[in-house]
Amino acid sequence: MCLNKHSDAYAREEPVMDKGMYQRRDRLVQEKHHDVYRNQEKWPESTQCSSCKAIFVNGRWSWASSDEVLHNVVCPACQRIADKYPAGVIEITGPFFSEHRDEIENLFHNLEKKENAEHPLERIMAISDEDDKTIVSTTGIHLARRIGKALASAYEGSLSMRYGDDEQSVQLSWER
């Protein structure tokens, strides 16, 4: 029996489906997470930051002391500070802040000390004034979020929070 493409037997055969046959091929592959300040592999034990002296022990950065330091690197927080590239930004507007500035800045620094005691990569980078607002920049998203929630809890006002791509950055805005 001879089969050609016009015969009925040829038409009854099951077509071979290729999964990639109908997909678009012009799309770029997107990385799931891309944070230049997060190392892809873990540093070896007894690695110390040459700037702040934090030590990488048991898979995380801490303030623990180590008798023998085998490797020196710059930790992600110190790298962010050097690059002036914050992970968290809090914009503070309204007349209330200027009237209570010292008190509120003490709140910032107390929260930083508490957070930094357990997590050395969470630090305040800068507190600066621009036009009619004050900008607080942090090396980590957790400290920024904690400062924003403390402001809203202690002094009420309006707090809004917006995360960046892949939740590697956060921008908060507080007004009263």
C-alpha cells in the first residue's frame, strides 16, 4: 500500500507534536533573582569584612570574634555604602518631622543598633535633606521597613510601602 499525503490512511495517522514547535523563540530568558550585592556561592568560613570587621560564620554574617581569619572581603553592606546604592529608602515629609527631628532620629538610631546587633548587614547609610523632605537610606530592606512601621506606630501619619523587582529593594513614604 502506497501512502501519499492525499490518501485517507495518511490523514488518519497521529501527527507528531513537538512541545517547542509552537512556542515563541524571540523571548529572552529572565533571571529569577539578580542582586549584585548577594554572592551566588557562600564565602568560606572565617571570612572577614576588611571594612567593618563582620565575620562570615555558619553561613551568615555576624559580629562574632574569630581567632583565625583566612579570607578578607568587603561585605555586601559595606559595598552598598561605598557604591551609594541603598536597598531601602524612606522619604519623610510634612511639618511634624522638622518639629520633632531629634526625637525621631534617635528612634532611627535605636532601631539600627537593635537590628544591627543581630544582623550586621542592616545599617543606616545616610540621613539627608532634599527640598521639603528628608531621605533615610539603608543597606537592607528589613531595617527600612522596621523604621517605617515604627514611625507609623509611634507618631501615626500616613505610611506607604512599595517593593522593587524581586523584592530586593523597598521604598517607603511617611507623612504627617
